[in-house]
Amino acid sequence: MKARIIAKSELKLSSLTREYTFDIISDSGDVVLNSQVISARPSEVVGQLQILVSEYQAVYEEANDIGVGEEI
């Protein structure tokens, strides 16, 4: 999975950060999660997005998830 940046805000003077809007896409290019927002410094955004995508992918692929229609 990867993150695709779809928008970014102006740099905020107070915190020196931007808001980045992104989609998480599969390796085949399908959108898995869209229009997520992260606030980060421009020099740190790549690392933060890599961590978020890795964590999302680990939970997304988790085999212990319950299925639709399962009764508990």
C-alpha cells in the first residue's frame, strides 16, 4: 500500500506545518481509504505517512477480523 497526496494547505506560520490530504491505495492502484488528513512539517511528512500506511496495512490485512453477517 502507498499514500497518494491529493491536496495540501498553505504552510502555517504558528506551527510550521501543512495539512496534507491523501488516499491510501493498494499496490494495484485501487483506492482503499480516501481523503485522510495529516498535519506535519514538510520535512517530516514522508516518514509520518510511511508509518501510517504500514500500520493501516497491518490491521487491514489482519486475519482475525470478523466478517459481514457473522453473529457473535
